Amino acid sequence: MKILSTILENIFLENNKKNIVVIYPGRFQPFHNGHFKVFNEIKKKFSGISVFVAPSNPLKIADKSKNQLSYNEKIKLVKTYLSNVLVVPSGTSTYNIGAHLKSLGVSEEEMERYIVVFAVGNKDEKRLKNNKNFIKFKNIDDLKVPSLVVKNDKKIWSAYVYTLSQDESTIKLTDVGFSFDDIEKIGISNNEISGTNVRKIFLFDKENRTKFSNKLINTKSINIYSKYI
């Protein structure tokens, strides 16, 4: 009986993979080769399930030095790497489940049958930890359509949160062709690809910055980056 139950559960999961959506959210200022590697790691983890990148679209930008790219530029840039990009209205919360599903053409009635998983790093996982609308992801077999809550005539969906491992989320500069001499020359204090380090590389002297930038970005996105490199 237990074996039959397991088989039926597996059949149910396979038939409903099309109703599971994995979202990789972020500021992506800018989206780079490291992010693309993380995206592919997520795809491996959730084989057979649709995975999407969701660049944030804040109403106001607090620190323009850390947010040089406009939302449209971010979308164009991600599309030089992949087609699975979610486009949401300005001011949409990063974890607005309804808005993300709506951008996929899912109606409000259909949303009740969808399972959403956010793939995030440790920092974002800590922010969501105490939010009861987010369920810690354990494994694919345990995924179930979360309960829907109606509050003040508004529907509130729940979602799962998958925390990327250190190996999945940390990409080293040396992994994409930097030498330790390069890192020292630029004045970077660690060997990680991060938004801060990428922006620092873009600001590096004109003689070398194009050489270094080519190690971090898709060559198809040169025009989008042109005002920074």
C-alpha cells in the first residue's frame, strides 16, 4: 500500500510540474555571468520545472550608485542570457506572488492551483524567515499547493523558499578567468562575484576595464553596459 501511495504521489507531481514555478529574484545591478551560473544551478536542482529570473522594479531608487541600470535595461540585459524573465509593474514587491504569476498570463482563479518557489541566498532567506506566508522548501516531493488566505478582501498566497547553498550562490572571480594578480590590481578584498565587485571593476581604469568586464558579462550585452565600461 505504501509503495502504491508513493507511485501515485510521483505521478501526481510529474503531472503537475507545469503548475510549479521557480523564481530567482534580485536587484541584478547588473546581471552577470555569475548570476547566469546560479540560474543554471537552480535549473539543475528543479529539473523539468520552469525557472524564471525576476529583476526587482522598485518605485523609488534610494542609492543610484548601486542601481545604475534602469528596470528596462535590466530586462534587456537578462534577455541576452535567457528568455525566462518576469516583467512586473513599477513598485511591485520582490516577493509579490500574484504579480509574478500574472506576468506569466496566469489568471487569478488559476493562481490557486500554482506552487511558487523562490530561490534565494542566505541574506534574503533571513528576511523571509519570520514571514508566515513563506514555507521552507525541503524537497520536491513535499511540494503542495499552499493554503490561500483572504484578508480585507485581498487574496494572500503563500510560497516556498529554497535557500541556495554556498556552492550554488557563491561564484568566484577566479572561476570566470580572473587571476589573483588581477584581483589585487583592482583592489578587491575578496574573490567573489558580487554587485559591489562588478561595479568596482567597471570603474577600473579605461586601459584595463574592458578586458576585465569581458570576463563578467555576456558579449551580447556590451551595448547595455557601454555607459559603464
